[in-house]
Amino acid sequence: MTDLSPALQPTVPTADVGALLEEFGGDAIGADTHALTGLEAVFDVPVKVQAVLGRSRMPIGELLRLKAGMVVELDRRVGEPVDIFVNDRLIARGEVVMIDDSLGVTLTEIVQPER
């Protein structure tokens, strides 16, 4: 796993994680903000995070003909939120932002888990 550039480093101190989760509807994702003090043991557990801009289907032959500069049409329009997945589970939606020379995502909605 690579380190984030300084521009993408979290700016919230560990002690404020509970407040951050509460602000984004922490109860909706099952987080008891008072119990977070016992979670330090899992703070370094790696997870796969994906920001999905859109999807496309194409035959393998067309995929193999792709070259630099070609455009692949996605199933989303400009301005639509991107989906944020953690370990292949949809957890949020957000907007793509530019931070210095890097792309990032600002979370705009925490997705309620289906029961």
C-alpha cells in the first residue's frame, strides 16, 4: 500500500473520528461513537477503497483495440456522484475534486446499509 500524498492525508486527529462519524451519520453505519476508543487495534487494518466513476460493457475485441487518447463511454453523466466502495461494499457517494495535482473525492452522502 502506498502512502497518500500530504495533500490527501486525513486532517482529522484520531481523537475526533467519533465526531466525524457522528457528523456523517455515524449511527447509520452502526458506529457507536463512544465505543471508538476501543477500536485503535483495527485502525491499521488495510481495506480496499474504490471510487467508481462509471462502468461500461464492451466485447473483448473492442477492448483490445483501445489506444491512448481513445474515449470509453461510461454509464454516468458529468456531475453525477461517484460511488465509494470499501471492500466491495457501497458505503458512500461523493464528488470528484482536484487537490493540487491529484484527484480526490469529497463525500456527500453516506449510504444506509440495507437490512
